[in-house]
Amino acid sequence: MVNFRDLKRLATPSDDTVLLGIGWLNRDMNYATGKVAPNFYEKLTELCRNPWQPFATAGFHHCDLCQYDGVPFKGQLYVPGRGCIYVVPVGVAHYIATHWYSPPAVFVQAVLDCPPMQSMGYKKKLLSNGGRGLTQAFNESSHPT
């Protein structure tokens, strides 16, 4: 899996979309560790259950932070922030629970403020924080001409 330092700006499908990476970890990089609040972890795992996916993924990734038998996961989570969208591998919940990963406070707040996945509130918040380019890319890939 690709790895990025937290809050790195990622390539976007349009100029009005600011995507910031969170939790793209591997064993060769340093990352923040520590406890996270239970309400944050519960909300994050809830969002990861059925995340909105604007793009197809290329198979499973196995956690390489685990010494043996890394947990497989695939897909990304898109969390609207303030003027940005955080892009996170769904394995972030595993990183937190098993490897004590501690994401940045701005992401923690964005998760706590995020409406339920697939709700109209989520879609509106996504759009109001620069997600129009993502939704257009999703619509174009879902309905090719």
C-alpha cells in the first residue's frame, strides 16, 4: 500500500477539491501513537462499515505493521473536514486498535462531526467542503457514456 505522512495533500480529480491523507501507514515510517477517545473510535468504526466509495479499489491490502498474518482490508473512507476532505484507508480502525496509531486532532474532530455515511447530511457536508469534484468523478465512473 502507498504510504503518506498525515495531512499530505493528495492528487485530486478537480481544482476545487482538497484531499488530505490520514493513516496511510507502513512499517518503515514513524507515526504518532497514543490513546484515542472511545467515542471517536466508535464513530470511526461506524463510518468504516459501509463507506461511500467514489473510486474502485485495486484489491486487498494486508497490514504490514502486524508481525504475522496482517489483517486484510480494502477501500477508503472520505471524511469531510473544514474546506477539505480527509482520505483514509478503512484499515485505520485496525491501526488504532492494534498498533496504537493516533491520528491528528483535526481528523478526530472531523470524524466526530461527520453525519452518518450514505445520509443526505453526509453528501451535503461533502459537497460544501470541496467534494463536488469527487461526486462528479463518481457519477462519471458509475454512468459511462
